[in-house]
Amino acid sequence: MSKAAKRVFVFGIYLVVTGQCFLVVPNTPLALFGFPATNEPWIRVVGLLLLILAYYYIQAARHELRSFFLWTVHARPWVLVCFIVFVALGIAEPMLIAFGVVDLLAAIWTGLALRGSKA
């Protein structure tokens, strides 16, 4: 497995853990990050979506889909941008930015691996 594939795989595992938490025990991670508890279904929908994304990330890593790795490098920084806008507009708590920072750092980590690899 290439360095880039390993990094995408690791991010896929992060998505699995986060998705499972939001799907099964959503108020635990919400409380951990200072968000209010909810009984609304949206948080479990987010968990399911994260698990689906995790599947894509893990399978792409297993199959060395370099194009997918590059797409994630382009797309993931936008998570941080959008989360900052949400906070600036007052529709989200500032702690949401931390999740966007994780995406940005993972994108940079993957991008560096892609830059250092051949093909």
C-alpha cells in the first residue's frame, strides 16, 4: 500500500469511528465537543453518511485509486471553509471548526504523500 493509500485508509478509519459514534451513541461525542444533546434524527443520518464515506475511503485505499486520493485533497479543505462560514453566520458552535481542521490536516497529509510518490 502506497503512503497516500495508507493515509486515506487512516482517514477512512477515523470516519468509521466518528460515524459509529454518531450513529449509535450520538450524544456522547456531542457532549465531548461541547455541543448540546439531541434526540433529532439528523445526527444519526450524519453518522450513516460518515460510514458510507468511510467505505469509499477504505476501498479506494485498498485499490490504490490515486485519482480518488487527489479528489479528497481538493475537496476536504472545503469542509473547514464551510464550517468557518457556519460559525461566522452563527448557525454552528465554534467547536465545529475542529472537525474541519482534522479534514484540512488529513488533506495536507495525503497531498504530501501524493507529491512524494511517482505516477
